[in-house]
Amino acid sequence: MSEHWLITGAGGFVGRRLLERLEQAGIAVTAWRRSDADLTRPGDVARAMSTIVPTHVVHLAAMPANPHAEDWRAIADEAAMV
């Protein structure tokens, strides 16, 4: 059985770099970004997983400290006030 990796958070800083390295190595990768599956909704995850059978899963998806912040500058500004 050949390798097939699933990366959650593939649109993030670490996810993008891991995805690039795996693709360069010729490894099959399914890359989930926030727009592909909402990991807080079990139905979304089940639907997405029904189409793939990964041999490896790297879970890099995360929510920022302030899920309502639209960018990292807003988060940094809030942290500076603490």
C-alpha cells in the first residue's frame, strides 16, 4: 500500500510547507484547508473522510486565540494590551 497523507490546516504556515515537501517527494497528499472541511462539525469530517483512506494524518488545524479576529495583527494588538 502506498503512502497517502492527510494534512489538516494545510493553508497555515506549517501546513503549506509540509504540503510542499511531501509533494516534492512524490507522496500523495490530501490537503484540508478551512474551506474544505469544518473540523468542528462531525458531518463535514465524515463526508470528507469518506472519499480518502490516508495512511498518515497530520493535524495542524488550529483556531487563533481570538476566533473572531480576522488577521494576526488584531491578535497581536490584543496580546500587547494584556
